[in-house]
Amino acid sequence: MSGLLALLDDVAGIAKVAASSVDDVVAAAGKAGAKTAGVIIDDAAVTPKYVQGFAPARELPIIWRIARGSVFNKIVLLLPVALLLANFAPWLITPLLMLGGSYLCFEGAEKIFHVLFPHGSHVIDEDMKNPDPGHLEEQKVKGAIKTDFILSAEIMTIALAAIEAPNIWMQAATLAVVGLGVTLAVYGSVALIVKMDDVGLFLAKNAPTPIGRGAGRGLVKAMPVVMKVLSIVGTAAMLWVGGSIIIHGLEVLGFGWLGHHIHDWAYVVGHMVSAQYVGAVEWIAKATMDGVFGLAWGFVLIPLATKVIGPLLGVFSGKSA
């Protein structure tokens, strides 16, 4: 009996340690996930465009395929690489973050450039010549998963930089929780967004009360506006996150002039208002300046990406730039 009680005591002790480890993983994942908020907003805002133009019956299957690809990107491809970097080449994390931040700045600036100076694309024209919806869906899914890979790499790297774990196993568990949680949050939200018009249409036709039918019609009319707002929010998030990553990376590398000045300017702006609003105004001012820097850097990268990097990738891959 004493041996059994001792065994049960050991099991209880192991369970406490395991529970504590789970709590640590969840807490670390929450902290690391919060650091990735800007990229998550960007990801959720970008993804709905990949199902535009398809029949409603294909929307959720397409999102499911992209979500599976996202999990594969994060857990199978990026998680091992992130752990190797953290434990054997931590000095590479900041440059890689800055590279991903530059991509976000480029994509955000290119969207704004396209609005200011509309231009066509021969690649898109070639795609539109193929009337096969199966081919178009396949191309859309592949494009979405490629874009997700960049955003997922940024999410996992930011999360890794925020993790304070005592060992590699805790890092791995935390990154896995962050990756799965972010994927569920992003693609769950996207599924809800893209089906809202169908919900509104159903209510407009089948709601038992005039109020319900009116709400359904309002939902249908509101969704184009919501999608437009999401596009604007996604672009702003790209520039804000990309700019702040690069500025912080420069500080880490010893070039803190710009970051220090932005901090000082934001402090001055924040203290122009009453004390209760100082924190919010200071944050908004800093985020705005980070975004403006991201936009400027993105405009610098547009000719570099389109005239140099794109053609070079086309030469090595054998595909169009």
C-alpha cells in the first residue's frame, strides 16, 4: 500500500509538472501570438480575395485547401527551420525578419501604386484566357499558399523572437500552438467573412419577420463595403508591420537613429493631448510613422523587385517574372 501511495504521489507530481508546462506553453503562445497581431490582420484581410469570382459552393472548399496548406507551411516547413535558426544561427533571425518586412512593404506599396497609377499585367491576361474553372481554382489556391508562406514565415519568426522558453521542446510546443492558433483564427474568420453575403441572402428570403429580412438585405449590401475596408486595413497593416520590423531590425543591428527619432516624435505628439489619451495617441503616432516609412521603403523596392529581382527569379525558375 505504501508503494502504491508513493507511486500515486509520483504520478500526481508528474501531472503537476505537465500541467505547469502546458500553462507555460499557452502563456508563451499567447504572448508570442500578440506580437504577430499586425501580420495576422494582414493575412485575414488578404485571403478573402482568393475566393472572389467563384461559385458559393466552392468558397469553403477553397478556404479549407488554403488552410491545410497554411498548416503545412507553419508546422512542417517553417517550425523546424525556425528552431534550427534559434539554436544554431540566432544572428540570422533579425536579417530574415527584415527581409520579410521588406516584402510586406513592397506588397503594400505596390497596391497603393496600382491605385494611383492603374496598370495591367500580361500574366493576369494570360490566366484569364483559360476558361477552365478548375485550372483557375488550382492557380488561386497555389498563389494563396505561396503568399501564406511569406506571411507565415513572418508570423513564426516574430513569435520565435518573442518566446522566452528554457529549452527547444518548449520552443517547439509554443510555436506549434501559435501556428495552429493563428491558422484557426485567420481562416475561421475568412470563412465567416466570405459566407456573410450568403447568410444575408438566406435571411432576406427566409426570415420570418420583416426585421430579419431587412437585416439580411442590409448584410448583403454591407459586404462589398466590408471587403473594401478589409483591403484598406490589410494594406495599412502590411506597411505598419513591415516598417516597424525594419526599423526595429536596424536598431538591433546598431543603426538606431531613425527608431529613436520616431520614438521621440511620437512622445511629443502623445503629450499634446490630455493625460488619459497619451498612450493611445503616442501609439497611433508611432504606428503612423512606421507605416509612412514602410510605404517609402516599399516605393524604393518596387523598381528593384520588378526590374531586377523578378526577372532574375524568372531566369532561374524558367517561368515568367
